[in-house]
Amino acid sequence: MSASADPTPLSVRPGPWSTLLFVQGWAILAGAGIAVCAAGVWVPAISNASRTGLLGSIVCMLAALVAGAAIRNARRYTLSHDRADVRTGVFRVDAASVLLTDVRTVAVHRSLAQRILGLETIVISTAGGALVWRHASAGDRLGDSLRSRLDAARSPAQSSTMPATGAHPSSPNPPRRLPVIGLAGGIGAGKSTVARCFERLGCLVIDSDARAKAALDRPSVRDRLVEWWGPGVLAGDRIDRGKVAGIVFSDPVQRQKLESLVHPIVRQERADMIEEARRSGARAVIVDAPLLFEAGVDRECDVVVFVDAPREVRLARVQASRGWTEEELARRERSQWSIEQKRARSGFVVDNSRSSDQTHARVERILAEILALGSSRQDAGAETAGPDGIPAPP
């Protein structure tokens, strides 16, 4: 998709029902007061006081709604072909803007109240922080528009004519292009199993989850987390990952702050490991990332392999290995892209519900096809090659 394919700027306010959520604490208190006082009107001994309280609660509710409407009307989210903006403030106007080329991740979150009211919060993360679009109307599909324009903004203008990194245009023997293959799948589908199959076939596997955990032990990262959340996140002189998880999984904004700090480190390590794999003669690089699409890591890959398994199989696996209930699996799945979205964005599918031999055979066939596609494109000098010379398969 080119940047000119969708040039019209989008400018929207939060959804109409966001009026309630911007002042939900006051609205809940006023609503409770109305309910209590309305019930008290029927009790003779306190009826006069209840009428006064009822009137006061109604006034408070109206004031809260007026305040919420003012907050909503003063807030505007704008998306152009190259940047995202937010403007907030009733008495004092604040504005923030990020270039789409600087965006690291885009995450869409929906609380129970937001799902009921048809709203969502979109967190746009960069290396320096996060831009938050609170309580946007889910019907506006801002997340989809943002991802589309992000893809357009990041499309290399000369990717079809430039050689791979390190190659000179006139070089008769350009460096071997190493396929970078991303792994995606539902929770419990068995991406690690498929990754081991690729590893046995001579590929380098990069475990992004392990790299992210290792990044927490860096002194600079540890110091920043203590600065943000206090010394309570430490266990001795190291970060307590359980406490950090408790913070970020209950607050999307804090989660994006952590990702904006850790993801650039992991991304640089990944780039270094890919270059080392190219020099060492690995057949391909496999990127095993927990949130491949959600974190935008798929943009670093030439092709994505989707690891599939029926839900009952995945549930049995996480019950046995992690002690999760069906409700816990559903809760975690709600924070990720749907299975259908991931499968649709992938180039190949591996059914990992069968025997290990069948899974390995399917992985071997996929690797052979990806390598053959890459070789044929490099030999032909095709103009439609992907970022590392490997086209997306049909």
C-alpha cells in the first residue's frame, strides 16, 4: 500500500459514550447517591433529607456529565499520511504529535466498560514514550487506519531497486540474502516446537521473549524501572519480573512505557544476530516473538509462518504446562490479535496438532519453498522482492 493510497487526513473526537468514562468516578458516586436517596424517599423518617440528597445527587450527576462532555469535545485525534496527533485540554490546551516512521508499536485495548459502550483505547508507542488515544469509537477503526498508514510510511521507497545491505550496485556477487521468518500463532499452539524444527534444519532461532527478559537485567533498564515504579520492583539487585508483570498487565499505558524502553534494545540485538547468522552460514533466521503482529515485528520479517492448533488442543496444553483455566486463556487471548487476523496475515500455515514427525515434515517443506523462492528472486533480480529479497508467497 502506498502512502498516496489513503491520503485523506482523519480527525475525530472520542466516541459519544466516552463522556461517561472521562468522569466515571464522579458519575458512579452520583449515580449511587441517586439510587440511595431515591430509596430513602419512601422512608418517612428520612424522606425530607432523602429528597434533598436526591436533588443534590442529580445536580452532581448533571455536573459530571457536563464536565465529561467538555473533556470529550476538547479532545481530538488526528491521523495524516505521516503523523499521528492528539489535542486535549479544556482550560489549558495540550498537543502531542509523533511521526509514523518513529512508531514502534500500536496496541488497541478494550476494558469491559469500553466493550459495552463500543469504545477502545489506542496506544501508539515510540522509543521516547507513548501517544494515547483514549475512548475512541471502535466503529471508526482508527487502529486499522493507523496500521495501514504506518505500513505505507515505512515502505522503503527504493526497496525494489536497491541491493541487500552491504552489496554494491555493480557487484557481480552480492551477499547472500538470508530469509527472516517470523512465527505467529495462538497461545498454546506450539511455536517453540516449530522453532526447534527450524533449528534442527540449520536455522538460527531468535527467542524475542528471552531477549526481552534479559534486557530487564541491564543496569540502565533496571534504573529506569526503579525511577518509574519505585524500589518495590527489585528483588535484591535485580528486577522482580513478577512485580513488573503485575504492573504492566493491569495498565496498558505502563505496558507501553516498558515496551518503548525494552523493544529498541531487543530490536538492535535481533539485527546484530541476523547479521551474524548471515556471516556464519545459517540457512534462515527464525523470529519467535510472543506478539509478532501486535508489536510490529512482522515488518522485520520476509514471511510469517502461522502455527495452528484447535482451541481444545491449545487449552489442554496450557492447562498442563501453565495451570491455566479456560477463563485465563480467554482473558489472555483478548489482549492479542484474533486467530483469524494472524492466519490471514501469514504466508504459510503449520498444523501442530498432529505427530511431531508430521510437524517436522511440514516445516521442512516450508523452509525449502522459502529458500527456493529467495534463490529464484535473487538470481532473476526481481523488482518485487521483499525487504530481504524474499517475496511474500501467494
